Amino acid sequence: MKYISTRGQMEPVSFLDAVMTGLAPDGGLLLPENLPSIGSKLEGWKNLTYQELAFEVMSLFTTDMPADDLKHLIEKSYSTFRAEEITPVVSVGDLHILELWHGPTLAFKDIALQFLGNLFEYILEKRGGELNILGATSGDTGSAAICGVRGKENINIFIMHPEGRTSPIQEKQMTSVLDDNVFNLAVDGTFDDCQHLMKSIFGDVAFKHEHSLGSVNSVNWARVLAQTVYYFYSFFRVQECTGAKEVQFSVPTGNFGDILAGYLVAQMGLPIKKLILATNENNILSRFFNSGEYSMGDVVSTLSPSMDIQVASNFERYLYYRIGKDSAKLSELMDGFAETGALSVEGSDDLFAAGEGNTAETLATIRKYHAEFDYTLDPHTAVGVAVAEKFEGRASSPSEPLVPTICLATAHPAKFTEAIEQATGEVAHHPELDKLADAETRCDSIANDEADIRDYLISKTAT
Ligand SMILES: *Cc1c(COP(=O)(O)O)cnc(C)c1O
């Protein structure tokens, strides 16, 4: 299996090269040359464990890796999870909640970043060399990425966060990791400033090569690949208990990485009736799926900060398929978007149903599930549930059976305890997070200045 760029100007590369490449040199994102069809394999996969299933799915995409190596990486990556099933599905009212937060940092990002961290280590062991990861975070990605590579040989990780602007728990989760290869930088600026610094440094290709810079954000194909597995896994679990032949998924969406995995899985042949795309007030994606217009607004802060995003980096991958894999047209659309902040496409996509869950609905949904079912949703998951309720099991005709809805639960509620308290009057706890209260931390403050960041990188990586 080879990987190509959405913009069509890159020679196809193997899986391991795709992982190291991150963003394609032509500015596009990497995708498999073609998507394997799994229709006939499904029946044989239904009784597999999460890890066995991950192996079957991933091996279709990782043809330059020996089977035993892939198996070993999968075992290692999910051995850090606190749930034996890795991603258990629980029934709450009429919904099926797919809990994706049993990893070490209690957010769904662990599913991909535990795997990516081990994969980086594996590639460096095989090929030699070193990797310096540079990332910017508003919270969840930083701690999951740090946790994925802490203590690993030949890898350093530098994570910039906006000083004083992440939640106290998120900051503690990052800065309490004291391994020698972990560098937390508190930047005197906003998240946008951090992201801008990162993009500007990555844009200097000579510097990027000289210092072996690598990326952990969701432009990396391995992250999308790791996220396809739980769509299969949860389908089988819900099929077991309902007998359903089809399901629909509700996905709280920010950068379009999580739901993109669902889209690819549907193309591969998993019977998905609908993908319900849920946004908060930062609704560029729900507007797009309802109108065909993709136009940037201002980012507003909400109770679901990991979805406070306007420009969704993985949207380009979807758009590539939507316009019939026409790289020239895609490049034109993306260039136009970079210039004007807007693009539009014809027609519609029946696989998607999209909606917005605002702050009041988010709080009401947390309150309702807490009161009626004694189940606490985190605010991101609550956005997905609020929007799912608007579309729940909707059959196109009265004679059609209702379709079970699987809601992706993307974080443990205790990570966002202020929202939980606001909704329910109670404090959400998790023993791992409670432990952080007295944890020792390490972090360097730094100016919002690219030259300072570069000097810092150079001083810590000089050998
Ligand atoms: C990152 C994140 C999301 C959004 O996922 P995308 O892949 O960016 O769409 C939703 N919820 C939580 C808790 C997250 O950390």
C-alpha cells in the first residue's frame, strides 16, 4: 500500500515514510492510494479482541511492516489502557456510548498517540537517527503526545501551550511529566500564537531537516489509521446486543480527524447509515454539511475547548474524496480558501447529518444524563449526544427499523470539571487527576518570539 498527497505533486511513499513525512511537501495531506474493501471480511472479525481487530485493520495499510512487528506495537500501545476492552461500549438510555477515554491521559487522543509514539520509536530503531517533535496545544493533544513518547530513546518532545490559558488540570497533566526528553514551553501568548510559531518553524524546510523536526498533530496519517479501529469494534458490540445490521455514529468534531476515520471506514464497507457530525458554536463544519459553504468565522471559547477550531486540518482529506479525487481542483479550492477564507462545493453527501450543540444544550444534556441515568458526560461528548438526540434513530419511512446510535465519548468528565459542576452542582473526580494536585512540575516560560523558540530547540538538541 502506497500513500499519495491530496494535492497530487508527491511521488507515492510507503506507510513508514508516510508516518515520518507528516505533511506532504506539496502542502497536501497523505492518503492511501486506494481504500481496501472489507465487506467480505466483516463476519470473520466479529469475535476479535480490540488488539486482534486493530491488527487485521491496520495490516491492510501497513504493508511495509512485518506482521509480528505490527502485532507487538499494537500490544504495547494498548497495554497502558485502564479498560480491558480498550474502548468499551455502554448502553445509556437509548444510546450506545463508546468510551474512548480509558487511555493514560483520559482523552480519546491516547488511542492514536500511544500508537504513534511507539511507531516513531520503532522507525528510529530500524533506521537510526533522532526525532524532535514540536507541537502546539490548547490542552488534550499536548498531554497525550507527551505521554506517547515520554522516556523514549532518540526522541525529544517540545510542546508549546499558551501560558495561563489552558485548564489547570490540562497544564498539570503536561508539566508533571518529568522525563528528560519532555520540554513544556509556556508561551506568553494565545493558542493561535503557539500554532503560528509552530507552522512558521515547520515552514523553514532547511531548519526542519537540520533538526529532524516531526509532527504529532492529526495531519499524521497514523493517527487517522489508529482511529478507524474503534468504529469496527463498537459496531460488533452493538450488533451483538441489538442484532442491528446498520448503525449510525455521532462524533463530537473539531479538527475532523475522528470523524474522518468513520468516513473512511464507511467507504471500506462497514454498514454505517449516518455519520452525525456535531460541533459546538464553532460550527464551520456543520454549516458546510448543511449548505456546501465552508467559510471561516471567529473562534469562540466554549465548554468544549478541544472543539474550538475553525480551520479543520483533516477536512482537506474529505474534500479530496468529495470532489472525485481531483487533485488539481482540490489545490484550487484550498488556495482560494487560503486567500479568502471561504470555499464552496456543489451537491450534498447523504452519509452525513450535521448539527450544532450550543453551550445551553451542552449543559442541559450533561444535567439530563446525570439525573436520569446517573451517567456523567464530558462536555465534548455532551455536544455529540445533544446533536444525536436531534437525529436519533430517524428512519426514512415508518416501515423502516430504527438504527442504533453509537455516541463517541471523547474525554473523561473529570478533565472538564468546571463544566460538570456548572451542569450538575457536583465535582467530577478521577484518581489519576486527583493525584496531580501535589505533583512536582517542570516548565519553561518563553516569549512569543520565533527566534527564542528556535534558540531553545537548538540548545536542548545540540549533541
Ligand atoms: C480532539 C478532541 C475532539 C475533537 O476531535 P477531532 O479529531 O479534532 O475532530 C473532541 N473531544 C475531545 C475531548 C478531544 O480531545
